[in-house]
Amino acid sequence: MLNVEQDQDLDAYLDDKPREECGVFGIYAPGREVARLSFFGLFALQHRGQESAGIATCDGHRAYSHKGMGLVSQVFNEDNLAPLIGHMGIGHNRYSTTGGVHIRNAQPYIIETMFGPLGVAHNGNLTNALQLRQMLLQRGVGLMSSTDTEMMTQILAAPVDLWNQNGMHVEDSDDHWIPRIRALMQIVDGAYSLAILTGDAIYAVRDAYGLRPLSLGKLPEGYVVASETCAFGTIGAQFVRYIEPGEIVRLDASGVTSFKGLEPRRRALCVFEYVYFARPDSLLDGQVIHQARQNMGRRLAEECPADADMVIPVPDSATPAAIGYSLQSNIPFSEGLTKNRYIGRTFIQPDNALRQQGVHLKFNALTSNLAGKRVVLVDDSIVRGNTAGPLVQLLRDGGATEVHVRVSSPPVRHPCFMGVDMATYKELIAHNLEIQEICDHIGADSLDYLSLPGMLDAISQTVGFKNTYCTACFSGDYPINIPDWLFETERNKLQFEWM
């Protein structure tokens, strides 16, 4: 199992979840304090990335930016927000996938171009980042960071003719940036939702598969875009629609203008948005995430019943699924674990004696509820398996006589190459062990997972229609081509001792 003493990401260890993807935000609102609105928009998207935060604004002539390591509330204050003037801006919360944890990799990226300032905030991951880096370096472009976002910024800044030397066709446009964005979309492979800042507009861009979410909202004075709709309510904006796969949307003095960037391909929104990533009050496909998770819990109860006295969640992300399981099974819902919601938000590392307590740093058992009870413990996912066992033991120590673990998603058996830190093959417990072996490993009385068809059916019941999603972490069916070197890098990491 993962060595607690060596693990430096306390929150990652204690949660055992895939790490959030990143949050992007963009706003065009003359007459409003866009830096302040961006701050609160990023605050609402904090769950998508906690390593760094940044905001860039523009007044039509110059760009202004501030970014730093840590949470939004740690990076920004009244003093550093005040200089961020202008009527348009973009913001970013980061969790690193490509590029390490360092201030030089924090976003947005801002550079000066022949057409004025250019800023880029990116959610996703490019699968051809290595080739793009080599291409830019060969053309004499200097790079200061290890992120694919900086490469995208440099590609946008270069003359379109530079990329047309490769025989690409890019339509003419009166807008300087539309041909560049289209050229970028033809060059890059992988997942990306972008908020782009220029001297006179904000652009929202989504890859042709729609792997990462991106939505459009309206303010009385303008428009906003954000990774999730939960950011709109925080700043008083109204949801308008989703940015379509392959679409470019421009926000400027004329309002909202849509352009086709690429032909849409197989729709492949990351299904983990429904399982874990998105905030429960966000809308995806027109429905509230909380309801989709309840439906997954209901389906889990149908597929994986248990003879028990109470249903409890692993707080907080599994609570809706546990409610659904309880409603469908008629087993009472209760709380068996309380969570310290702030332990993972500190930069102060516990000493070795505290770290050995593992989940006790973040969870405590409610012994009065658990004593003498047979418990169904509902979780939304098990990735590495490093906290499931300690949680089961915590419930037993709290008085539970039986612990039956039920997971409201299928076993995670494959890594993600599209912008989610899903762990490697050697770390994924379901890739290395069968379900009964995992059950024995975590010390549960029984363990079962929601099936992949059951999960997809539960989501389609919620949204009212069938859509296609990226399920690669469960099924191994990647919607985009994964380069051999990237795939083999993961395959070569298989040697790992679990038992």
C-alpha cells in the first residue's frame, strides 16, 4: 500500500480519490469589478483545484494579472485584487496533471503579442504535448514552464502561416484570433476547455469530444463562462447553455458570437463529473448532479443489495448516493462518520506519529449510531484503496458488527490521459486485484460495485436522454488515440506489491 510517511499530499492520501481537473472562468462585463467577480467565481470552483489560483484582467489596452500557490482565499486579498482593473478577465484554479507543483506552472498564462495581450486558462490535458514541445523548440520558441497550457499560448501567438506550412486549411476571418484558435484546435490532441483573454474579447473553446465541461452564463452587464454552473449563482449570473464540443464562443461588446472550430466528434464528457468531480448543485446535461448521484445510489441498491440495519456515506461526496441506496432499499439512512473538512486544506504537515493515524486525521466514527449495527458503507469510488481499509476498521472500532461496502461507480482499472490524475496502473487496486481480493484487503464483510451499464442507465434516467461519455477509467475504451509512448509508460509501471 501507499507509504503514509512518504506521501506528501495529505488530502490526496486521506481522500483516495482521483484529483480534480482544474477550473476555468471567464467574464466580459463592462462597468463591473471583474477581478472581484472572478475571485468569487474561482471560489465556487475551488473543489476542482487547490494547488494554485490566478486571475488576469484587461481594460482594452493592457493586461494585469496575479497568481500564486494555494487556495483562492490564500492567493488573493483586497490589496492584490485592486490593481486588476478592466472590464474582462479570466481565472484559473489548478491541480497539476502536465507540469509539476510550482508557481511557474500556475495559470493563466499572459504574454504580449502583435495584436495585444493574450491570456490562456486551460482545463484538460494534451496527449501530443511532447510532440508540440519539440515542434515549438525547433521553431525557436522559448518555454519557461512544463505545462501544455504555455505551449497552447505560444501557438496562439504565432502567425497562422507558421502552422499552414503543414498544409492545414484555416478559414479567413475579420477577427485576428479566430483563425489562430482554429489552427490551434487542428494541431492539439486531447482534452481542453479554454478561457482566452485578448485586448477586446473573451473566448471560450471546447475540444471536439467535449471531454471537459464548459458553460455560458449571463449577467445584466455581460456574460461569463465557467467549468461548472455552480460559479454562476455565486456571482448572480444566469445559466444560458453549454459550450458545444468543437465550438468557439466570443464574448465582446457585440454580445455572444459562436464559431465552428472543429467538427464535433463522438461526445465523450468525462463521466467522473457525475461520479465525483462536479459540485452537487452544478448542472450537467440540464440536470442537477445531486439527483444523478441519488439515481446511481438507487441503482446500486438494486444491483448490490445488503442485509443491514443502516446506510451511511463516506462524507461528503458519497452522501447523495447513500441517500439513493437508502431510499431504494428501505434501509434507514444515518451518519456513521464525521469529517474534518479542513485538514486537507493546510500546508502544515503532521508529524510521523499523527500521519500513522491515517484516516483518523480526517474522519471520526459516531459510536452512538454504530454500536451493534450492521452497516452499508457507500462510497462513490475506490481508486488506490488506501483509505477504504482504515475506514472499515474505524467503523468496527466504533461498534459496527458488520461493514458491507458498496461503491456507486464501477471498479477503476485504467489511468486517465485526458487531464485527470487517476493514478497509474500499479496504483489502481482494481487493476491488480479481483473484487473479492479487494474485499479481503480492506477487511469488509462484503464489497460490490455499480456496473458500468447500470451507472450509464442511472445517468440517462436523470437527464432524460442517452448520451455518450468517456468511461475509459472503468472500461479502458479511450475516446481519443493514446500515443504508444504514453500508454507504454503506464504499462511499464505494473510491477507493484499489493498483498
